[in-house]
Amino acid sequence: NGSSHDILISGNLPDGVSVDYEIIANPGYSLKDGKAVDAGIYTVKASFSGDIENYYPLDDRYATLKITPKTVEVEFSGYHDLVYDGQEKTINVNIVNAVSGDDISLIVTGNKAKNAGNYQLRVLDLEGLQSQNYQLPDEGLTLDYFIQKATIEGISFGYKTYNYQEGAYRSIAISGLLPSEI
């Protein structure tokens, strides 16, 4: 969540006894300003000191702190009511629950299409400086979408009447403009 995490002892210490904590990053992980912030596994060491005349010294205590990656929520937009118009369509895919300021984005395929037809968008992975702090959900990573065929409008086929004449060719033509692809 972007905040530091720790583990504290439970219970009350007697007067004159204190505890100091040290967070140790396990191999493959690191601390930020001495704090456990990123997803990973850390060891927390509690060292006791104080009134040794009245209390037996306490040995250091160790605990494991595991920060698990946050599962991203993926949102798709811009895929409704698509109609062919000769322009490439781009489907938007966003993470809606990233921690503000984190450099995290989705790697996607199939989010751009131009021609009429059926398409599938797939979320493949995460990237960015804080991507290790996030994970993809188990489902909801694909989107099937459709670009409808365009309707050709403004074209008419006129009506003409001709008298038969042997050897004469007659024609009638459409009026209006056809799209350049036709």
C-alpha cells in the first residue's frame, strides 16, 4: 500500500525495560530508508535492554514480516458500440487501485484494431519501477470486443426507362460517393 510495515511485541514491558526493533531485508529484497515498504520477506529483530538488576535479560526475538503484492483491479473502456470508419480503434486498459505515485502499468496485446470483426484483448503482465509490489488477478484479463460493419449511406440507384434499340448499349449508375475501400 506504499506505507511502511512492522511487527511489534505484544504485552506490556516492566518499568525500566525497553525494546528496540531492527528490520532486516531477506536476500532479494531491500529496505527504503530502513523501513519495509515493498512486497517481500523481512526479518524483524527485537532487542531488549534495561533493568538487569531486577529482571533476567531477555534474548533477542525474531519474527518474519511478509508483505504480499497487491492484486491490481483492471478496467476496460472504449470498447462499446464500435463501428468501422477506416480509423484504428484503441481499447483503454487501466489499473484502478494503484498506489498514487507508483510507476506501474499493464502490458497488453490486442487493444488496437481497424477493420470490422471480432477481437480479443489480453493483459499479459505488469511493468514499471514498482511492479514487484503488484500482481495480476487470476481472472478478468481478457476482453472480447467487436467492430461492427459500417452502413453505406447516401447512395442511390436511379430508375430509367429505355426503348429497345438493337445494338445500343444502355447503362444506369449509382449516385453518391462510395467509400474509397469499395
